[in-house]
Amino acid sequence: MVEYDDKPIQHDPEFKGPLKNRSCTDIPCLLIFVAFIVCWIAIGAFALSSGDIETLLAPTDSEGRKCGVDSAVSNKSHLLFFDLTKCDITKKACDTPQVCLEKCPTENWVFKRTDPPETIRNKIICKPGVNVAKADVVHFEALINVAACAPMYFKSKSIVNRCVPTDFAADFITEAISKKLKQAEEIIQYLAYAQGVFDKVVSSYQSALRIVCVGALMCIIYMFLLKWLALPCVLIAIFGVCGLFAYLGYLSYQSYSETDSSAWLTVTIILGSTAGIIVLLTLCLWQRIYLACQLIKEASKAVMAVLSSLFFPILPWLTHIAILVYFFYIGFLLISIGDQKFTVEQSPNVVTDGCICPSHLNYNINSSCDPAIFNSACKENGEICVSRVCHFRGVDSPPYMKWMYLIHIFGGLWLYFFISALGEMALAATFATWYWTMNKSDVPFFTVTVSLWRTIKYHLGTVAFGSLLITICRFFRIILEYIHQQSMAQGGGQLLGNCGAVIYRCTQCLMALLERFLKFMNRNAYIVCAVYGKGLCASAGDALSLLMRNILRVVVLNKIVDWLLFAGKLLVTCTMIAISSWYYKEKEGDDEFWWVPTILVGLGSYLVASVFFSVHATAVDTIFLCFLEDCERHDGSAGKPYYMSRKLAKLLNLQ
């Protein structure tokens, strides 16, 4: 039995600790990364100077004016659609005149020939420039027939500055009109429901955030307990997850009893089988689980010894949020860049086209036009044209914008994965320093800071190289998915047939597996790089060789640890979901939208738990790889003592 004491022991002279003989690694990739990010930022600067996000957010009328933004309609921020039956949600188009209003209609109205002209004049809504001051009933009817004025409108509610009707039960609606409005009514109901969900998010996000903070505190307490009570905590997590599946199975069985649906029976069987399989695997792999708990316990000691490591992921997490905000904001700006497209169109139900335009303008049907020139130069009976209109058709982006989109997506992915890799390597260096320090009390207080600075100083090239591999894989998957969606939208899916669908699915599956493998290799390569200071390829080769020499330990022990940590993460998340569902459904009495903040709490709790447990996962991976290296370099003698704890060495039959 080897006795350990607090005195420094002369160990393997060939071993180079995490602070020895370092130099900059993978410099060419770092230079490429810096050059690419400079181009990415330049595209962002171009988008900030040329784009206008209000083009996307503000509603646009038929003449291309942004409601509430352009000077002509600066006091009219709401958009009204003349005829909702012309809207087709599948084509994302609404081929009906749209005008800006100061406020949405507060009552239902329909044109009737029997109404006095003065009453119609006070109620009717027409396109800008249409003069109805001297119009009679016949003139009003003619304007409605050519879609210059709205034939009816409904009491509406403003949803994202669009006037959405809230009352289709008006007395004047005929059966024919009701059938035409059926699809529009369904769309409006979805929009109204979406608005209710949005309102619930706004009203409950503060309380949801407080519950998520409780979940974060629960994660910290759980990780503290792992240092002393790893096995009980893990068992609680395992049986807590089993209890969750059993309870969900019970609820689904109740639903099956009430509805006699085979779907609920299938869900019940799946949930029950999953709980049974987890219990069975726990019993069969009990010895391995016990050993995995000791490895988790060692990782907890490392985390608690360098307590700042527990909160370090908050920094890359906030950086990720900043990157995502910048990415989407610049992306929306890039989408908004382009020229507005207007075409001359014939108004509906026109018998005689009396619109006269100067010949040099060539404003024929379907030709391009400028709305300001068209409205000032083209006249019909001395007034604005109603038989022919200059209609807004969208925004035409320049051809070079496609390349900017691609560069922007690639740059956003690369920087996002770069920050993740930087955090992983900094934590790996932290826990490697803890492991390879014989007297653990000698671990520096600012180990995380020193490790982060060492990574930035020497290994940014390796971080850029590893993140580039993941980025290329993810970028290819996104492009492949985009091509598939475009093909399906244009009917290409029928042309490709089953063979094309199989090829697409297989390619996506292979790329997903490749990405998982690259993440696994990068994670271990970062650990080796943190210890020895080698480049990515050399570190990945050493890590793979070491793992292959210990393949049984890697497959069984490491995967069990991953499952146990995932069970703890799931336990925290489900506990917070249960608390939030009780709070919003029972205490606040919300029977309709209680699930909205519950989902927010679930997502937030899982995200927070992932941040904290990622530290533990990195600690486990680092200590496990260092443990394998320790086993090969040392034999437990006085000259070559193990760096692992004596208890872990005993469990592994090394002492």
C-alpha cells in the first residue's frame, strides 16, 4: 500500500505538467479566424448603415409606405386589409388593398345602397388620394367594385400593428360572405391565441425568472452534496426520473381509460417500459454505477476546490446570448436591404380602364412603376387612378446579398462554437491543474483565471481549428436542410421521390453522427492540449490513442457518468416544472395559458442546469482522461506515485 503525505514527491521526470514548455499552437487557423471575423464584422457594419429593421417590423401599405414610419403616414401606425378573403396563408400573401390608419375600426360596417351618402362618407375607408367629398351612392359602389374603397370592415384589435377582426358575428354577414371568411376567421383565431400567449409571456416572465433562479440554487446545492453524498444523490436522481416516467405513465393510462385511444395506450407502454429498463440497468450495472459515483465525487472535489469554476460558464453563456442577439439583429437588417418593387396592376371588376398616363412612362399592366410618379402623373377623370394601381410587391435583394447571408451564417456559427470551445479548454486546464497537483491544497486560488489567460495566450489557434470543424459540419447540415425545404416548397419532393428522401435522411444522419464524433474528439483534444500544450491534430491523436487503449472503461464508465449527470439535470428541471405548474394553475387560477410560463420555466431551468452541470461534465471528462494517463505513467510506487486519490485507486484495483 502506498502512503501519501503532504511532502512533494519526485515523480516521472518525462511528465510535463500543464504549465510546462508551452508555445502557440495552430497559428495559421487563428489568422484565418481573425481575418474571417473581420469580414463578418464588416458585413455587420454594412448592414447597420444600409439596412432598416423597421422595414420588416412596420406594416407596409399597398403603396410601399411604412405605417407610422414614413412621413406621409407618420401618425397612422395601423394597417387595415380591405378584403380578408383574398389572404392566402399558404402563399404568405394578401392580394387586397392595404391602407394605414390612425386606429383600428371600433365597430362593424358594411356598404348598403339604401344608406344616405353622408352616412357612407363618414363610415367608408378608401385608399389614399381617393376623393369621396362629392360622391353619391353610385360613385361609392363603383369605387368599391374597383377595390378603391373597402366594402366592409369589422371591429378589430391591433396585433403587431395589423388590424385583426375580433367579431365575425355581425348581423349583416350573409352566408356567402361567411363561407369566404371561414379561412380568414381560423387564421385570426390563431393570431388572437398567439397574442394571448405573448401577453402571458410579458405578464409572467418576472415570476418565471424567480422560479428559474430557485432552480439554479437547487443545482448548486445538488453539486455541493455530490462531494460527500454522491451515491445517495445519484440514486435519488435515478429513482426520481423513474418515478416521473411512472407518474406520466399513470396519467396517460387514465387518458386511455377515458378515451380508449390506442395512442395513449402506446404512450403508457413506452413510459412504463422506460422506467422498468432504467431500474433493470441500475441493478445490472450497480458496480459500475458505484464506480461512476466515485468519479463524480472526485469531480465534485475538483469543482469545490476551484469554486469559481462553477460560475465560470456564466461568462461564455452571456457571450453566447450577445452573439445570438447580434446575429439575428444583423440578419434582419441584411434581409431588409433591397429595393422596393412596384408593378402596375388592373383593379378588379374594371369594365373601362380610364386611367391615362404619359406615354414616356410606359406604365402598362405588369410593368414596374414608382408610386409617387404614378399618383401624380396618371389621372382618371381628373382625379387619382382607380382603374389601375401601382401596387407594392415586395423587396428585391441585390444578387450579392446571398453571399453575405452565407458569410453571416458561417461567421455566427464559427464565433458561437469558438466561445464554447474556449470555455471548454479553460475549464479543462483548470481541472487538469487540480489533478496533476500532488497536494491538492496547493492549487492556486485564481486557477480559472490563469487557465483562461494561458488558453488565450497560447491556444486560440487550436480553439479556432476545433470550432471550425464543427462549424463546417453544422453549416453543411443547414445548407442541406435549406435545399430540401426549397425543393419541397417548389414541388421538388414529388420529383425526387422516395429515393431522394432516403438519400437526404441518410446524409443528414451521417452529418449528425460526424458532428457528434467531432465534438467528442475536440473535447478530449482540448484536455490533452491543456495538459501538454500540443496542437489540435497531435492532441486529438494522443487522446484517441489513449481512449482506444482503454476502450472498455471509456464505453462503460464514461457513458454511465453522462447518464447519471443527465438524470440530475432532468430531476432539477422536472422539479421546477412541477412547482411552476402548481403555482400558475392552482395559485393564480389560470386555466388557459398556465402552460406558457411553465414551458418558460422548464426551458430556463434546463438551460441553467445545463450551464452548471456542464462544469461537472467537463471535470469528469478531464479527470477521467488524466486518470487514464496517470495509470499508464505511474505505478503507485514511491518514485512514481498515483495522482488520483487512494480510494479511487483501490476501487480500480490499482492498490
